[in-house]
Amino acid sequence: MSMWKRHKEEDEVYTPKAAPAPPTTADLTKEGIPMSTIPARTFGPEVPRGGALIGKSVVIKGEVLSREDLTVDGEVEGTVELQEHRLTVGPNGKLKANVKAREIVVHGTIHGNLDVTDRIDIRKDAKLVGDIRTARVVIEDGAYMKGNIDIVKTEVPKPAAPAPRPPAAPAPAPAPPVATVDPGKR
């Protein structure tokens, strides 16, 4: 064969084959290979499970409504509403907003009024300027807070008390003695 002659295989177009799929748990179990107990490594900032994150390079002006827990490490100006969820303001977080939430944990800065149905936790490096309306509040030593705090008592359903019984009717007073005259004796 000379170097000028081609082989039939060289004339075919090269088509890459798909990479095999990684083995599944069932495949590993069949082979008797133990699964690693080391959790998979995640990259980026840690977000609480089931929550959303506004990163430190994000700036939002307007209304933020969330149906899940929210961590703010960026800047928000406007209103923030998380009716039945938790708001965490990270150390880089800056809010110029009125906030409604079930629970708030503050590590950063908030300028605005807060309406919290359950609890607010103001950590040592936090700065909060505004009025707070909540059922419970925790302010760590070193935190800065300027404003009013209105503690609202949560209404706990009282156990059903037995129905009050009507007062018992007083026993009739004994009749005063009546002098009777025996007609036969006079």
C-alpha cells in the first residue's frame, strides 16, 4: 500500500459516540460496590434548604414577594413580604424597606418598619432603624437598634372550660312558726 491510497475506513465520517451514563445506585448495589457516605460538594454560598437567595452583588428596587424563606445578602429598596416565611438579612445585606414576615434574623442592616408575626432575632453586628411589631424579640449584645418595639401577645386557644353551672336555687327558708289555736281548748 502506498501512502497515496486511502483505506475505506478513512472515507467514513467520524461520529462521536455518546458517553455512557453514570452508574445508578441500583447498578452499584448489584455489583456489590458500597456507595460513598460523603455528601456531594456544593459550590457557592450556602442557602437554607428550600429558600431563595439575593446575592451580595444584586440590587433590587421595588416590591419583593416570596412564598419561601428568603436570604438577602444584597440590597433591597421598597417592600419585602414573606407572610408565612423567614427572612434572613446576611452580613452584607442592606434593606431600605418595610418588611412583613413570620420570622426575621438580622445580621446586616435594615432601615424600615418590621411587622413580624412570630419572632425577630437581631444579631450582634446588626443595625436596625425602624419600628418593630412582633410577638417575640431577641437583641444580642452589640447590636444597634433605634425605634419602637410593640410586643403583640399571640392568642393561644384556651382549653374549653366547663360550662358554668347556674347557681343552685336557694332552699326555701323554713316558714315561720304559726301559732295555731286549738278550737277545743280555749
